[in-house]
Amino acid sequence: MNLSELSTKIERAKGEQERVQKQIVNIESDISRTERTLRVDEAAQLIIKAIAQKAQKALQYKISEPVTLLLDGVFDNPYELSVEFIPRRDKIEADLKFKRGKNLLDPMYASGLGAVDIGGLGLRIACLTMASPRPEYILLLDEPLKHLRGQKENIRAIQMIKEISQELDPPLQIIMVNDERVPFEEIEKGADKIIMTTIKGGVSYVSQS
């Protein structure tokens, strides 16, 4: 190889070296940007997780508090409502359990249906109160206490329903179909208006008090 060919080969090698060095610089720049993006993503995920946990705690309170208060107002030995958010199948689901002491119970299979009636009523009211600002709603209830046994418990439930309807802002208007398991005067105390229906000889009669 003569001097001219060697010089040409050296120049080519220098050019290749410069090209490789530029590639290295570009790759290092890409790595640096990727690392910054990754750090931002990780920070964003931590922020989102913290916000989600805070929102879940607030939602737990908004769901469990009215239900627990209603159960406490009706029963002598009440359950509490436990709300736990569990990730399943790429989404978050809420597990609702009745709690008594340290025991968690499935409401549908391990508690009386009267407690389920009261819990279900509390959940309906909780859902209505979570809207902000809360619109004026009319809550229609068809025998919401049909499984609730005991005159004392039924009287307390009627009183609690009236108190809840009055304390919400704006007040919640409730129209409820109910059978007579308590003295009529107790129903009068718990209602602003009563419409009674009776059937005589196959004919329905309606009276208002």
C-alpha cells in the first residue's frame, strides 16, 4: 500500500469515527430524554396514586357514613358498613361488607334481610348526596322496609327517614309505599302527608290525611 492509499484509508477511518461519535452523542441524548421522561412518568404515577387513594378514602366515608348512621339509628346492635376498593380485571371494584367488631360479613348471606333493607336505603341516599351541587331529587321507595322485623325498629326507621330527608340541603322529598307495621300515629309523625288505599268489594278507595 502506497502513501496515498494509506492517507485515503486514514481519512475514511476518521470520517467513520466522527459518524460513530455523532451516533453515540445522539444515543446518549435520547437516553437522557428517556430517563427524564421516565422520571416524570414515575412522579406522575405517584401523584395519580396519591390522588386516587385520597379520593377513595373520601368516597369510602361518603358511602359508609350515612349507611352506618342509618343502621345505628334503627338497630340496638348495629352493623357498620365497610367499603374496600379492590383492583380486579384491570379496574377498581368496591367490596361492601357489614362489620361487627372484627368480623366482616357478606350482607346478603350473613345478616338479616332487615339490615340489608336499611343498608340499601342508606346506599341510595348516599349516592344522591354525592352529586355536587346536589340537584333536587324525589326518592321513590316501594316498601323499603318489607324485611324489617320489630315494631320498635320500624318506628325508628320511619323517624330516621324523615330526619334524613329534612337535614339534607336541599331537603330530599321522599315518596314511600309502606304497609302498616306500626301504630298509625307513628306513621303520621314520620310523614308530612299520608295517602291510604283500601279495597272493599274489589273496589279501591283512596283517602288522604
